[in-house]
Amino acid sequence: MIRPIFTTCILTVTIAIGFAQTDTSLKKGDTLGVNSVQSDSLNAKTYDTVVTITSTPPPGSNEVYKLNLAVDIPLTAVTAGWSLYAFPKIYDKPGISQEELANLDKNNINGFDRWAADVYHENADKSSDIFFYAAIPMPLVLLIDREIRKDALKVGFLYLEAMSVTGLFYTGSAYLWDRFRPLAYYKGAPNDPELHGDQLSGNARNSFLGGHPALVATSSFFVASVYADYHPDSKFKYALYGLAAVVTGGTAYLRHRGGKHFPSDLLVGTAIGTLNGLMVPRLHKNKNYANSRVRVMPFTGDSHGLHLVYKL
């Protein structure tokens, strides 16, 4: 039930039209300058080169993102509401008994993940939390940019939507399926009371999918994607994409070393988080957005030529 809801909503893309028709067709009487060549004997067509200088951008062209409130509000409400409902549920699962823990056998794990069982490093687990808590407010750095700051509410809503969708996948998977974390297979736990307590808790059933890398990927790639949409010609966007990849990959590695997730958990979580961080801004991008000051467009009709628009 959860996946069809998300799939249906995410495929609903905000429809944006192309260049405004008033900019792509001109009448001869409206042009500022016309150069034409005509042959009486050959009855040749007239070819015009038209240069127009205007200070008025097409309607709506200054909006980088456009929201479809009829879709975005219900989508965000449903995904955020589910996440708020499911979070306490998945962390309140029944604990694991001593007998159940003793009967765990890593040979029952699929071959792709088996090598990662019986892994636990306490420092790695704690370090992954630093990445996680630092990434959640990361989009606030976008407010440093003046152009993005003007659209703070819109960008903030898109971030909430992206995180809510990721939260739906994370909580939905843990709610529907139990999978023991790798640390549950760790045999040195009786000598570590704190770890042994983690092994016996209901949270040890929440290995699938990797929530930390999913949410870190959503946040960091969202920041990179939004900055790139506002500044497509800036080379700094590549640094942000690189940073997003590093913090996401680092979080996934630390969650593995901390005995929290198997490789397949991390791969699925990272993929979902990255896609949400990239695609939520992309699906809302206004195709009318005129970022360039100069646009050259062909036109046809009674005459043919190029229409050059320079935005003052």
C-alpha cells in the first residue's frame, strides 16, 4: 500500500510550458530592425533577422520552482503523517529473547551480506550519528545565497517533502519487515553490557533499510541540486555534489562498521535518499525559468529569421 502511494505521487510532475509565445513569434511591424532581400524575378521568400531588446521577462520566468499545491500538499501530509505515526512503532518492537539471539546463525544470511555479519565498532556507530545530525539542518546553508533566500518558504517546503518521502520508505520498510542488525550476530556482546542491551532491544530488528544514509543523502543532494538549479553556470555546484557523495558514503561506511546495517540495506537506503534529494527539486523545476540574459530563438511565418532577446 505504501509503495503504490509514493509511486503515484512522485510520477505526478509539475507541468510547465516552454518559452512564452509572445517571445517566439513577431510581426514585421513590431520589430526594431529588419534586413530583407527580395528578388522580383525569382519570387523569393523574405528572410528577416530580428533583434529585440526587452527589459520584461516572460511571465513566471523568474521562478526557479513551481509548486502544484493540489499534489504537493496531500503528498507531503500523507508521507509526513505516516512517518510520524510509524517512527515510534518501529522503535517499540518486541525485544529479542536470549534464546532467539543464541539461535541466530550468519550462515542463514544471503551470500551478498554474510561477510558483514558479526561486525561491531562502537566508535563508528557514534560517529555515524554525528554525520546524521549534522546533515538534517544542512539546507539552512542555502539561506546564505540571496537568490535562494527569496524563495526560502518554497525551498523549505520542497525539503520537507523530500525528507517525508524518504521517511515513508524508511519507516515503511522497517514497519513491514523484521531483519536483525549485524550487531545481533556479534559474539562478544556478553562482555559489553551496553551492546548486549542493544542486541536484545526491538530496534535490533530494524536493519532494513539504512535510514541514516538515506536521510543524509536526501539532505546533502537536495542542497547540491537546489544550488545548481539557481546557479547552473557555477562550478561550485560540483563541489557540493562531491561533498554530498562523501558524507553519504561516509555515513554508509560507518553504519556498516557500527554493526547497524548490511550492505544491501545501505545500498537501498542510499539509492532512495539520493533519488529523493535530486528528483524532488528536479520535478518541481520551472521550465519557463529564464536564467540566461541572452536567448536566441528561430521564428517563422510571413518571414523567417532569428529572434534574439537580451534581458536588461
